[in-house]
Amino acid sequence: MTESWVSTLAQNKSNLERASTAQKVADMLREQVLDGELAPGLRLSEEAIGGALGVSRNTLREAFRLLTRDRILVHEHSRGVFVRTPTADDVRDLYAARRVIECGALRRWNDVTEAQREAVRSPVLRAVARAEKNDFSKTGTANIQFHRGIVRLADSVRLTDESDRLFAELMLAFRVAREMDEFHRTYLPWNRRIVELLNNGTVEQAVEQLAEYFDAAEQDLVGRLTRR
């Protein structure tokens, strides 16, 4: 006799492909947030996105539900779905999580592959090149890539996935704060210093610099959000 839970699975078979597609759509929209393409407060059109991706309304709504759970979107009754606007309290919580994840991951610097180390270095080099031309349009994205590289030193899919959700929230907070040129002029040299310390083999000093960076950046970003 077939177990009841197996029968339940069979009854939901039709939802499997839709759920898989919804996750892919959610991942695509999250990447657009990380790239700075979706601004806080933006209303998302089911018709426009569904038409562009060729997915059903049900699939798109499931993707919206996943991103709402991850605090990237918010549903407002009778108004629709919007890109969420993070608060100062959100920023404090984000940095609390980042201290645990990134400082721990950075300590693995000497135990990882050269490719993993290069994934930390190269975004900083790209950001420096843009900054030297006073082009800060993608510096925020490069900064996020630097920190994503740090998390990947942990060799944990779970930490990588969770951190990508955190970084998407963080990018939205950056967008709310505005004054991005000034923000990244302040913190890009800090990233360079962390990489220099890593290259010199002084990993624990790099971790200390990262922790100090988080303290300063959190205070700065909270201040900017509070003043708005």
C-alpha cells in the first residue's frame, strides 16, 4: 500500500515545474537588485515581468512570495508588489549577521584555492580603476562582489545563498541612503587595505580591519538613513 505522504506528493506533481521556475525568476530579480537595477519603492508590474520572461502569473506570484520572505519585496494591499525600502533597524541586523559570516570566512584565506582568493581581489581592482576615472556608477556592485568573494571562502553553499539575500537587502539600503559616491570614496580604500593585508599573509589583521570596517560602515549607513 502506498504511503499517504507519497500520494500527497503525486497530487502536487503539477506544482513542481512551476516552483522550480519561480525560484529561478526570484534569483534573476535578486541579481538585478544586487546590480543596482531595481530601486527601493519601485512597483513591479506582473504584466511587464511576466511578458519579458514568458512565465505565468502564478509562477511570478510565487517568485514574488519568495522575495517577500527574503525581505526584498513587500506586498501592499490593493496597491501591488514593491521593492522594499530597508530601515535603520534592518541595517543594524544586516551588519550583525555579516560580522559573523564574513569575519569567519576571511580566516580561511590560507586554506582556499588561488581562484577563490582572486575572487576577493579582482572586484577591488575593478572598483579602484573606476574610482580613478571618477566613475562610481558600478562601484557599489563591485563592493558587493568583493564581499561575496569573502563569503565564498567558507566553501558553504548555505552561507553563500543566505549572504546573497543579505547583500540584496544591503544594496537596497545603499540606494535609499543615496550619496553613493561619497560613501564609496570613504570605504574603497578600506577594501584595498584588507586585500593588501591578505596578500602580505597577515590574515588576522585583515579580519580586524574588516570588523572595524563593519563598525564604521554600519554607523555611517544608519546615520544616512536616519537623516532621510
